[in-house]
Amino acid sequence: MSLLLTSVRPYGEGDPVDVAIDGGEITAIGAGLPVPEGAEVIDGAGAVLLPGFVDLHTHLREPGREDTETIESGSAAAALGGYTAVFAMANTSPVADSAVITDHVYRRGREVGLVDVHPVGAVTVGLKGEKLAEMGMMAARLGLTGWPRAAEEAIVARDALLARDAGARVHICHASTAGTVELLKWAKEQGVSITAEVTPHHLLLDDSRLATYDAVNRVNPPLREASDVAALRKALRDGVIDCVATDHAPHADQDKCCEFAAARPGMLGLETALAIVAQVAVEPGDITWRDVARVMSEKPAEIARLDDHGRPIEVGEPANLTLVDPDLGWTVHADDLASRSRNTPFADLDFRAKPVLTVLRGRITARDGVAAAPGTGERA
Ligand code: DOR
Ligand code: ZN
Ligand code: ZN
């Protein structure tokens, strides 16, 4: 399949150019490129071209809770969100702790073909501390109400010290407090190999949301104070926090539409992440589209050691790309989401930016709010 994207702005910089794609790679970039024979031409209308997004933290629920998400529905949500690779966390049931399960997740992802699905086993190469920490934390957290900030910060401090003394790498999932930001800054200054992610919901929402006791706002770690949100935004801008990860956590109505304390924690994230990052960071002028490429694609790919995502937009590079309309203007409607679940706290909120085209190895996986048919990808 051959594509010609006309009038796109790589990283939102400079005059619009055309980008030719063939054989899964970028084959030419320039103004007024000739249309290659048989190529599908897509008018980019000046939209922002970015490397396809990489999500280090997604829950896809297959196997075990296919009523709330499947690899197929989650892949469609990811493609619509501009993602070309996601990491599926291991807390499925049964837990993805054996090759039988991780192989299934990987192959099913390939078969669906809308996004590269990496079972969390793949991310643990060189990151064993991370996997243990995440699984251990999840088991600890279930018994805790509210996951107090001291608990989060104690674990971040502990992991930073262990990484320092073991000379290991550590990645902190969903940083949510100003104290965690201070600890990350301290650890990085000490030369610890520490990286961290922040979720879109912790960048946008604060604990004033909890006043209604609506369980759609229940999440782990919980929504924090407005001062924490401000610290997280600043940390993302300054590079103290390395990347954005969704912690996309689909849940069934019966697990969410109940008393706050009894509800499962978690929020949908894949289809709204870019819009939120644009609203909280790009539109106010805190960061540029080039920074968005860094925090949503390049850094996560680097942390996970993916060599075919988060690449520069250059001739010869894999065509894993996302086209973002920075001024589309849209409203989140839960019923329109591709996810099988409806637990979005962003329903009825207005955003400006939206991914309008996602390309995985030269194939269109989502366009204008519609995901490509699953199963059209390459066979595993
Ligand atoms: O709120 C959350 N829900 N946080 C997590 O880390 C896990 C997730 C889930 O699996 O539902
Ligand atoms: Zn977690
Ligand atoms: Zn999670």
C-alpha cells in the first residue's frame, strides 16, 4: 500500500510538506511531491504530523474480562487515539505471567493489526524492578482506601534508592503528587536511571471532582489536589516527568455505577489522551508539538526499547505516524468511544485537538474517527 499525505506539518513546524509512504516506510518528504502510481492521496490540510504514539500503560482485559475490553476493541481505541504501540499490563485474569498468555496477547494484537500490542513481559527486559513494583503495588493498593500520597512517595523513594544502589533502571508508573515530582528531581540529580510517566487524567482533573461521589472519578492513584496537578504539568514541561501514559482502565457499568468505595478504580484513556495533553500543555504555550512527539512517542519508545516506534519523521524511517488536527474542536461522547466500556470522566468535555489519521507500518489504522477493520493487518 502506497500513501501520499499532502500538506502536513511535521512536528507542527515550518511550511506544509507532502510525505510519501511505501512499503511501510517514509520514502519522500517535500513540497509538491508527484503522486506515486496507485497511491492513495490524503489531504492533510496543514495538520500536525507526529510519530505514532506509544502507551507504556494500558489495560486491555483480555483474557478474563472481555465484557469490558478485548484486544480488538482496545486496539481500535488505541488507533483512534493516535497510538501505534501499546503495552498491555499483566493484571488480566488469569494474570499474564506465563508465555501462553503473553504469546496470545501478542499474536492477537498482530492479527487485529490496528496497533502493536506488547504484553508487559516485553517491557521487563532490563526493567525487572518495574514489573515487580507494579504488581506488588497493585496487590498492596487493593486493600488501601485512597492510596495516600505518603504511600506513593515512599515507594518512589525506595525504588529510586534501590535503582541507585543496584545500578538498575526504574520506571515510575502514574506519578501523581508534587512530592513524587520532588523525589524524581532529586533522584535524577543524583544520576539515578529513573524515568516516570504521568496520566492525562492526573494532568487535567483534581480532587474537586470527588465532591459528587461519582465513581467514574475513582482511580488509583486517586485524583489529587490542584497544586499537585500544577506540579505535574510543570514536571512534564521541564522533563522531570518523561512521558505520558494513559493507564487506560476499562470497567463494566456494574463495577462503576455503585457506591464510590465499592467501585473499581480506573478510567478510559486511549481515545482522549492527545486532546488532554494539547489542552493542558500545548494550547497554553507550555510545550510545543515537538515536545508532544517526545512525551507521547519518542520517550516511551526509548524507555521500552522499541526500535521501530518513536522514530524521527525522515526518509527511510518506519511509517508509524499520527496526524493531529490541532483545531478540530470536538466533544467527548462516551457512546461514541471504540472501547467496550463507558467509564470516561471526560464525557461532555470540549477539546480542540484530535488525531485524525493513524498509520501503522504504512497502513491506515484509523481515519476521521473511524478505526480500520480489524484483521486486515499482517498475519502473525
Ligand atoms: O485505577 C487503576 N486501575 N489504576 C491501576 O493502576 C490499575 C487499573 C486497573 O487495572 O483497573
Ligand atoms: Zn498501576
Ligand atoms: Zn494501571
